[in-house]
Amino acid sequence: MDKVGIAVKQRYQKLLDDVVPFMVPRWLFVCGIIFYFIYRIMTLQGWYISCYALAIFHLNLFIAFLSPKIDPSFEMSESLEDDDGPALPTNNNEEFRPFI
């Protein structure tokens, strides 16, 4: 059973690798699925609460993706207590990387 799982994972990864160069068709496919989902909800006239919860979940994931891992304003308020304010980096290792 383990060999079958590995084979399935390898085929799936191969499919993903083959589809990567086709950016416009991927976006069209995603938009088509979203429009079909909205059409299905409107025609069935139900599942509004479930869809609303799913939309909030996806919005939460999107906001988490866009927000930096470290809040620079919070770090600046902490550094103001310690010294005169934020300092410029003195070497390459001190570069600010918020999305790590």
C-alpha cells in the first residue's frame, strides 16, 4: 500500500510540474470553478451559511498570507524603550525580512 501512495504522490507532483508554465489557463480554470460554485449556490438556493463560513475562512487565509510575520510598528515601540530608535543594519545578516 505504501508503494501505491508514493506512486500517486509522484504522479500528482508530475502533473503540478507540467501545469506550472500555463498561468492564464490556470487562472481561467480557477475563475470558472468559482463561478460554477456561485451558480450552484444560486440555483440550489441553499447552503448560504456554509458558503459564508467558507468565504470567511478563505478571507482569513488570504489576510494571513498578506500580513508580515513580524509587525514592524510593534518592534519599533519596543526598541524606543531600549534606545533612541530603530537603527540601520550594519551588515547583511541584519536585513529586515518580514515574510520568513
